[in-house]
Amino acid sequence: MKNWKNSIYSDGSKYFVSNPQPTYGETVTIKLRLYEDAPVVSVFMRSLPNGAENVVKMDLCDNKNGFNYYQAKMLISESRMQYQFYIACADKIYYYTQRGLTDYIQDNSCDFVLLADYRQPSWVKSQVFYQIFPARFKKSDKNEIGIHEGDLLGIKEKIPYLKYLGVTAIYLNPIFMAPSDHKYDCSDYFHVDDNFGGDQALAELSDALHQAGMKLMLDISINHTGSTNRWTVTHPDYYFRDEQTGKFYGWAGYDSLPTLDYRNHELRRVIYENNDSVIKKWLKPPYSIDGWRFDVADVFARKDEVQLAHDIWPKLRASIRSENDDAYILAEDWGDCAQYQQGTEWDSSMNYFGCARPLREFAGEVDLFIARNEELKSIHPYITGENVAGRIREHLSRIPFAMWQNQFNLIDSHDISRLHNNPEVNPGDYKGTVITQYMLIGTPSLYYGDELDIQGHLLNDSGCRYPMPWDREDNKPDIFYFYKTLNKLKTSTPALIEGGMEIIYAQGPVIALARFSDEEAYVSVFSKSDKSETIELEIGLCGFLNIPEDKDIFGNVLSYTRVDEATISMTLNPHTAYLFKVN
């Protein structure tokens, strides 16, 4: 049934903030909306300029689509401005932050936040990334010396395929000189591995991608090198070493991956400070990459008493942005890393914490971290929609909305088994997981081959790094067109690019999300139940009431009746996900 408390909504998008990326000294207008028939007397905005609480009454400014809109102005007087809302009724006050609505005063940890002079990589939120493990993707016909099953010119040859699929940005796993096929054991950061075609091949690939209107992000580990790197001989002081034996300290216990020690200022200059540093070289022409993905960023510049991460990340960010002020800075962290996503360090983490981990667990897997513990992984709790919604909200609630739009939302990667290869996961639940991934704010990432139903196993990393099955290209499976449909929707629909997001239902085996602009909305409903389910779905929360089609975008019949003007009673087939438009 219609519930006015659920209708209270604001965010940091252009639909609720006059300038989501304000400059210092600017005055912005902030809005909040709620049902027009809500029993609300007044709405207030509370901010904390210079640490002092400031509560201002908001003005009723608009009424549309069944909502009253309230607004107030705020001067951007600091680099970080935070605020929350008080909703006053006749006999009660409610408090609203990014955490949600309560009837008690909340702390400040989940306040809405605007960042002064933050330069968001604005292109990211409209992209679909396609992650490629280069050694397994496609070997160019011109490559006669490469020892791997893929190279950079092979990727270039497949740009028409990628365009047809509808992906718009390429994320490459490491390509620099290294003895392994994964290249995280780098022997020379300043040269592309000859087996991949060398520096010239990267220049050609980058140029071809950019001419095709696509972006390119490279992967690098500046936490450690490989033991074959010449620095281990010429600059052993670049590394953490045992003071007594002189032995290099290896990342995660691997002697083959000696860890760099950023107390060394010459190392800093070589990696990111100098004009010809590693990080800047590949941002410059003729390579002109659009972003960096940093491997094992969670442990970077950290070892026991040496904790330099929060000192170095802002400087590394500044160095990158001095070369390309629209570059995307993506960092690997599988856990809670809100501290790094406050506007001065990372643009996003690899969003395992708020996407891959909860959604894969909802689909039937053991959590990716819990699975590492022999005792814990034997426990198989039933994961509900409430559990998933709580984890997604908890992740997003502690970072500014500008960071929401940067989120790198993934399901599969080179580090985890492919979800569709797990025989315990229902194929319908796999599709529901992917639809939910695409509905989250941010940018989705598609791991190479998932669209061709690539084979694999669950035993180790090799199981998610099979060669691309190009023999299926001429007879594409249905899942290819499923992804193609989602890619087109994500890259062309304002509601999924700029719009707000609400989890509008989360109970038992069902979770439903809404994405909305000021003109239209899309709703996804995912049921992993073994039986038919009937739920009440308050579609009015997305600002619109009309469902124009009797089928969803994949052709699934929508079976529902009206409960009231804002609510439908919807019947869901077992292991089925729906995605439909509301206007």
C-alpha cells in the first residue's frame, strides 16, 4: 500500500541539486520531495558550516506527478558541505539522510555531501565497461612472435564486434613487460610487453578506440613489481626489505612480487611525480589513456608502522589530473573502503563490496570473502532481499553522491569464477543478478566472454581466464542479445545515466529497484524464488504511475493489478527478472 514515508527522497543529482559539482563560494539550491498528501507541516535542511549546526526551513517550490517539492539554498563555504533533512509532522519529527528515514536524530556519518571543486570524470556514468584479459582475448593475424593467445592488435581487430555489442569503454588487465600472462609481476613499467605488440600496438589500439568513440583504461600494480624487475638490482632501496637479511618483502607472501616502499622519494618521482613518470607517460599522446585501475590498492603504501596511503593517494590523484583532468581513478578493494571515496583519493573502487559480493550471494553463492575461511564457508544462510538492500545502502550511504555515479559495478572479473559457470546458480537468477547490476548507479562492467556464455570452472583463477570463444561469434547465444539490450539502455537512457535510485521492494526472495529522471523511470524486479510470488510494488515512488507496455524490455509478460494510484500487485514467475519502463 501507498506509504508517504517511503516517498521522502533527495540525492545529489542534477534533479535535486542545482549544480551537483559546485565551486567554492557558489550558492546552490537543494531539493527534497515527498507525496503531496503526506501529513507534513514543514521541512527543514540542517547543514554544518564551519562545524556549527544551521537549520533552515525549506520552501514549498513545486508540485508535479503527485509530489510536493521543497527547496533551500546553501552557500558552498568549505571544500565539503554536508546536510540532512528534518521532516516535521503535527506530533513527530523524522530525520532523513543517505541512510534513510528514522524517527530519531541521526549522526553525521551518512549525511548528504557536496564537494567543492571536485572534478568528476563525467563520462564514466554513461559507459558500459568491457574488461579484457589480453592474453586470452584475440591474437592478431600479424603477430608471429607472441606466446599468448591474445594481443593488442587483436583487440583492435575486434572493435566492430565490441561496437555491435554496445560496450563503450575498455578495461585492460596489465600489458607491461612481465614474464607471466597476467602481467602483475611487472619487469618494466615503461614498455608494453612485446608479446602484446609493444608500445606501438598500444598507440594504435588507443587511437582506433578513440576514433570509434570508446574509452581506454589500463591496469597497473604500483604496490609491487615482479622479482625480474631491474630495480631489484639497481634500486633495492625502492623496496621493503628485512633489515637483517636484506630479503625483499613479497606482497601476500609471494617472493616473486617484491613490495615497493614509498618512503623513498626517488621512487615517488619515478612512479608518479616526474613529467616522464610511469603514470604520466601513458596518459600522454600517443597513448592517451582515459583512466588507471590500480591493483591491490587496499594495501598500497602500507606495511605495519609505515602507513602512507592517505598521504600518497591525494598526490597521486593530483599527478594524474595534472595530465588529464577527466581521467578515471579506479582502485581495487573488495571490502568497505568509504574512507578512500571522499573526493580526494579514488573515484571508485572495484565495487565488490556494494555489488558483486551481495548480488552473487543473493544468487546462491557463498560470499567471496567468507568463502576463504574453511569453517565459515560451510555455513549457507538464506540471503534475502532485505540483506542485499541493506548492504547496498550501507555502502552508498557513507560516500558522496558524486562517488555513487562513479561506482564500478561488476559481477565477474579475472579474480573470481564466472557466476554463470556455477551449476548451483539458476540461469534465471544469473540474468536477474546482471539486470540488478545494470540498474545500480554508476557504470557496469562486463567481463569478456560472458556475452558468449564462455566456459570455465570454479577451482582457481584459470577457470575465469579461458580463451575467448570466437567460434560462437557467428551463432551468438541468446545471452549476447540480453547484454546488448542492457548496454543500449544503460548508455542511452537519462534515468540510468543521471537519475536517482531507490530500492522500492526488498523482502524474502525478491528485490526491486527504480531509476528515475524527471521525465521517466525504469523498474527492475528480480525474484529468485522457486515458486510464483505476488508482491505489492509501490511504483509511485519513482515519480510516475503509468506502465505503457504489457511486456518488459525482454518480452516477459507483466502480470499486475492496481492496488491504489501508486501501487500495483505484481505476480512474478519463479527465477525471473523483469525490467520495464514507467512514465
